[in-house]
Amino acid sequence: MQNKRRTLLKAIGGAGATVAAQPYLSFPAIAQNTPVRVGIIAPKSGIVGTIGECGLRGTQFAVERINAAGGIAGRKVELIVEEETNPKDSIERLRKLVLQDKVDCVQGIVSSGVSLAMGAVAEEMKALLIFWDGTTQDGVKETMPNARYVFRSTDNECEAVMASLLAIKYWKGQFATVAGINPDYSYGRNNMAAFQALLKKFKVDARVVAEQWPKVGTLDLTTHVAALKAAKPDLVFSSLLFADLPIFMRTAHGAGLMDGKTKFVFPGAGFQHTLLKKEFTPEGMIFGHNTLYFASADASPLQRLFVKQYEEKYKDYPHWEADRAYFAMQVYKAGVEAAQKAKNAWPGKEDVISAMEGVKIESLGGPGHMRKDHIAEQTFYQGLTTHKNRYDFATLGQVDRMYSDQLQKPTGTDFWKWIETAQIKL
Amino acid sequence: MTSFFDILLGGVFHAAVLFLVAAGLQLVFGVQKIVNLACGSFYALGAYFGITSVNWALGAGLPPWMFLPVLIVSGILLGAIGPAIEALLRTIYARDEAFQLLLTFALVLMFQDVLRFFWGPNPQQLGNLATEYGRLSIGAFSVSTYNLLVIAASISIAVGIGAFLQRTRFGRILRATAENREMSQALGVNVRWMYTSVFTLGTVLGTVGGALVVPTAAASLDMPVELVVEAFAVVVIGGLGSMRGALVGALIVGLMRAAAITFYAELEILAIYLVVIVVLIARPAGLFGKPIE
């Protein structure tokens, strides 16, 4: 199975490379004949399996386009895909990709639990590593402020910050009690804490009446919903984002939690957007699509093409992991090509890394750039849900768009201090 | 007051599903003296097969409201794997409990790969079918009708098993075999057939439990292990081999979990196992179990 996948991915790379590479004919022969090898480590199973799958599709779309246009600085791209599982095994696969497969760059990783451990190993190995959705944060504290070889995605808290700002913007004065149901690990805990910190910053006097922390993968949420309902909150904040989210919504609907005037804030719901059917997903809730809202009315031609091809090929609609994967590949491409142009020869790893710092690219979901401190900045989408669409699931009626420099801490800043002191616009 | 009923029903719903699996575990241990860890796998198989059966039935034109009978029938049909598994376990009836645990744990791992092979690695869900039966609302109190049906099904099965064991000829022979296998054999009871029947019934309880729960949850590869952890708390509290113990144990675990989630959400597992420890110290054989000589 693994070999079949590799063969397929190589074929994709090969097919694209047959298109003429006219602008790069001046490269040395060796550079044109050997492909750029990119290792991908992504989850393929478990509760994040579908997320990794969507990311892989984003990477394949990027590689098909890159190879069709002549490759990266004239060299076709070849993918070698490995599975992301637990930190220990995933790090072994990183070593294998770097030492045995001799890849030029490694991309992927969805879990921050894995990326936090893998980042340090990549630095030690001097392996160029670009995370799709993983960070190098311990909680909200950056553990690798001076990373050289590791480039990471935006802070995990961006979506919670944006959802909190929207809740305040739309509903300030309309809620006095809040309840939370968030996954029981640092992501869920920090998101809830960020929400409360922002309420305090904007002087929203709301009392927390219930906090639920189901383990990731809890599939019976009947009692959690009953406990939330018993607390009678005016607003429910939830960072559930895996297979447990549709279960929560169905259970909450069945228990009547969504019948009253309770407001709902779901910063990371976009991962499950097609499973959140209209029958049990109310209109008017704050719903986060992170860095890719597939149905955006003002989507770029690139996004429209991707969504169209995705729908035709997979009978599905993409979420933000496809954008994260596309972004990672484009950042690498832009870095290699900028370094090649500056050097007028095929660049070394150190040249590529320097060129990637500050590079700006157009991703599927909109503009983005890689900060000098190796942390991504991207465009985020959230808004209020509607049922007025052609799908059987809820989409956004009111769409809000923010660039992540408004949502994540600047270089070298403490997250909680930043929330207290930042000039954040509603 | 409505909040109390909401939480109570949440606990009873969880207990209803736990009871079905624990009842299968108890039945098999009571008669065959095998601690069958694979009961969690039967539960997961029931969930996955239930999704496939419902999707097939809907594709064949069956109206969506018929999904509940389809789930129950799929769980019963899946019980057909019982005799094959029992034939494998027959090889270790006379062995030490450690062998039995190892073999049934191996089955758990093997079934996990079977699930992965046939249904893939990602969690599977049944969409919004659970909403098909609507909700029961009385004032501020509201509950999914499907959840009530699962609780009713579980109670019916508990009553049915009780009547079956107490009032039928087969049930009496079964209890006699559980008490004294050699004597039953000497009196002409076909013990091999009896074991196969009991194990298949235990399997069906697990597969029907998995099939019933899936519209409100999801089928995932982690299901077997997660369930076994709670099912064993049920049998330790209720007493290994006791059907009444399974019922009371499931209710205690379900309600303790509901109370913990409501008041101290972080202490969900701790609360359950606190009861387990208290029972183990105060009444090692469980509330309804017989002391082991």
C-alpha cells in the first residue's frame, strides 16, 4: 500500500515535470535531472486521519501545479509520504526521511504534541522542516524562539482569539454567563483561557457557570451536554474540532440546548464543516474556518480552482488543512527560487532558509508570509452560520476576515501579556 | 429539577449501553469462566457493521425511520461470529486465567486490524439519523427520543435475559451448568453446545450494544479498549458472573460518571475507580458476586 502511494505520488511529480521548464534552461544539468525530494509526515488514521488526508490533497494540488509550471527552479518535485502517529514514531520517520531518503525538506504534522518534540530533533539534525499545523509552543510559551531549521504554523490560539473578538463585537451586552466545553489538552485549555482573558480586556462582565473538559475522542457526550444545559449559560464556547464535534452538536440538539437564546462560539469547527448538518447546527453561531473558507464569496481564482477540482475529484469540500499544506509547499518553493535567483546557482539549505525568512506568498485562502522568527502569518476566516445555501450543512452568512498579525503574539512576546497590552481592533 | 432529569438521563443512557456489553461479559464468565476482553471488540464490530447495514438499507430504499430495526437485526446477525470465536477459546478453557486474558487481548488487537482493513482508519458516523425520531419535550425538559429508545431496549433485554435464565428450561440447564459443569455433563447436558450458545448470546449483546449506540456517537478504532475499561469497572462493582450485578454496576458507573462530569469534570475516571477500589476492599466479590473459594 505504502509503495503504491509512493509510486502514485512520484507519477504525479513526473507528469507535471513533462511540461517544459523554459525559464530555467540555464541551470546546471545536474540540477534539472534530479528531483527536489520533499518528505511529508501527516496523520492517516484515527480522529485526525481525515485532517491529514485533506492536507495531503492540498500538497498534491500544489505539487501538480508546481510541476506543471516547470518545478521548483526547474526541478520537479517528488513526494515521499510517511504517517504521523505518536511523537516517538513520527520522529523516527523524520530521521528516515532525512537520513535514508535524503529529502531536501520535510513538511507536515498536525498535532502540536508531535511538532513540539520533533522541532528540537530537526534543529539537532539540521533538517529543514515546515509544519502545516503544528507549533513549537509548550502551552502558549514558545520553546524555540531562535529556530534555524524549523518553520512553524500560526499560533494555535489565533482562532480562539478571533472567535472571542467576534463574540464581543456581535454580542457584547447580550450575555452575562458563559460555559465552555473544550478538549482536555493544552489547546482546549488555552483557548478557553484566552476567551476569558479577552472578555476581561474588553470589560465584558460574564461569569463562567460551567466548564467541561472531555478527553479527545470521547464519543458519548450526553452527560456533558446535560451539565451544560443545567448551568443555563447565555453563551457556550467550544474548541471541539475532531469527530467529537458533530456528536456534540447532535447531542446538544437532541437535549434542546440549542432551542433557546443561547449563543454558540466554535473557533475550530471548520475541520468538521461538512458533517455539521443543518438539522442540528443552528444559524447565527460563530463558526471558525481558520485559514480556508471554501465558499468564500470573494475567493481568489486559485481558491476557486482548488475547491472546484477538490469537489470533482473527492466529492467533498476542503477545510483549512489543505491550505496549511499548500502554504508550506509554496513557502519552500518561494525560498528556493529566491535563493537561486540571488545566487544564480542551485542554493544550499542555509541559503534557502535565509530566503524563506520574510517570504510572502499567495496561499489558497489568501495572502500569507513567513516571519523572520520562522512563524507563519496567514489570513483567517470566521463568521455567523446560515442555512441559506445549496449544501446540506451550515455555511457562513456573515464572513469576517482577519490577518493573523492581529491574532497572534509578536516575536518574543508572552501571549497573556500581549492580550493585556495589545491594541486589538474589534 | 429539569437539570436533574437531564443529568440523570445522561447517566442512565450511558449505563444502558454499558449494561449490554457487561451483560455479555458476565454471561460468558458465569458459564464458561472465561474473562473475555474481546467483548469490547464485539461492541466495536457491532457499531461498524451497523453503519454499513443502515447505509445499505437506506440505499436499497428503506425509509430512514427504519434504521433502528436495521441496527438491531445487524447486531443479531453479527452474532454469527460467536461460534467461531468460541471454538478458538475452547482450546484454553482448561488453561490458567493468564492464558485466557492473553488470548482474548490478542483478539482485541486482531479485531482492531480487521476493523481497519474493512472500514479504514477514520471514525465513521451515521449522520443525523438519530434525529429521525425527534425529541420528547416537557416544558424545559427535552431528550432525544432515540436515547429513550436505547434505554428502553436495554431494559427490555435485561428483563428478557432475566426471564430467559429463570423461567425457561434452557435457562435452568444453563444455570446448572454454570454451577457444576461435570454434574450437568453427567446428566446428559451437551455442554459444548451449551457453551457455544452462551458465547453467541454474549456476542450478540455486545454487537447489539455497539449498533444501538452508533447513531448518537461514532465508530472508531479506539472503541474496544475504551469500553472494556468501563465494562470491567461494572463487573468488579457488580460481581463477576452476576447478571444482576451487571445491571446495578452499569447504573452505578453511569450515574457516578454523570455526577463527576457535572460537578468535577476532571474526575470522571477517578470517581468510577474510587467506587471500584471501595468495593474491592469492602466486598471483594462485588455487590452480587459469589466469594471465590
